[in-house]
Amino acid sequence: MNNLASIKQAWLEELSLFNSSPGIQRFFSGNATREHYKSILREIYFHTRENPQLQTFAAVFFKGDQRKYVKKFMAHASSEIGHDQLALNDIATLGGDISNIPNERPLPETSALLAFGFYQIQFLNPVGYLGYLFHLEFTPTSEGSAYMQALEKIGIPKEAMTFLHDHTTIDIGHNKMMEGYAHDLIQNEQDLEDVIYAMRVTAKLYTRMLEAALERADKNKANLYGKNSGEINRRSKQ
């Protein structure tokens, strides 16, 4: 079995768990509202905002033959820029106020998901980042249509699904790039194990993020974690 097939086999196990999680099942069963989806999109915004820089960060640690993928990683990361704005646009389409979101802090579960990506790259194995990327790229291309159908059934208009639609279609090309990543960057059994581990952790943490967002909407809680002074200070100097 080749590297990509091994990763995909493990991912299918995690995907089954992801789709059967209480959070995802709420949408399939119709037990969710616009407020729930807006709450999820808010966390998706915070997560997606960091992804281009996270991918370029991984390339910092490439050595030897891995360096030939620096250009592709940079191009891939560049193609992700602006996807966070799609999430904000979808919230606005649903009637949400997005004016303060960029200056706020995400939920702890979102911070944990982001922190794991940076930790995997810097302190474990940068190649393991491929597992983080795999779940985020393959899930929408595989399940995006079903997710959009579920959202339509709870009254989410297609105009408010630009983030999901974009990832359902564009990520197909990114999946093809994954074939090269898996073939050349994964150089031994330890690399493969690290990638699969990172993929499983990412799937679990992403599930936790969604469930936390749903819980916030259930309790009708506003932002509990205050303003992000780093973002505010940088914006004020522009």
C-alpha cells in the first residue's frame, strides 16, 4: 500500500467518526438553525485566517530534497488567502454583524486546533503537517455536497455557502497536489505514522471546535473572551 492510500484508509475511519458526531448529525437531522451555522462560520474564520501562514511555516523546516516542494507549498498557501473572508461574507449574508469579529478571540477549541498545527510542525515533525492538511482538504471535496444539502434543509441559502462551495470544488486540485506531497515528502515509516497521527488529531480537534460553536449558539452566548489586542493594535497602525 502506498503512502496516500494508507493515509486515506485511516482518514476514512476518522471521517466516519466525524460524520457521526453529535454536531454534524444535528445538521443532517435538521436540529440546527442559522444561528448555529453563523457560530460555526465564526470559528472557521479564525481557523482559516491562519492557514496560509501555517503552511508557509511548515516549509521553513524542509531540508534536502524536501526543498523542491517549497515553491509548491508557497503557491498552495497563497491560494488559501482570502478564504477567511468568505466565511465572514457568509455570516453577513445570514444577517450577522461581522464588524467586530476580526478583532475578537476564537473559542478555546479553535485555538487548540490552530496550536496543534504549529506544534506539529515545530516540535514534532514538519512532514506530519500533511495529516493536518489532508483532513481539511479531503473532507469538503468528499462530503461538501452532502453538507450543503443538509444546510439547505435548515434554511441556509446557497448565497451563504460560499466558503463551503469554494472548498468543495477548488480543493479537488489541492487533493491532486497531495499525491506529490505524500510520495516525496514522506520518506520513511515514521513520517507516515506522524502524518496519520496528525490527521487523526486534526479530525478530533475540528470536531471539538464545531461542537463548541454549536454549544455557544445553544446558550446564546456572546463573545466571552474579549478583544484580541494584537489584531487591534496592528490594525490601528495601518
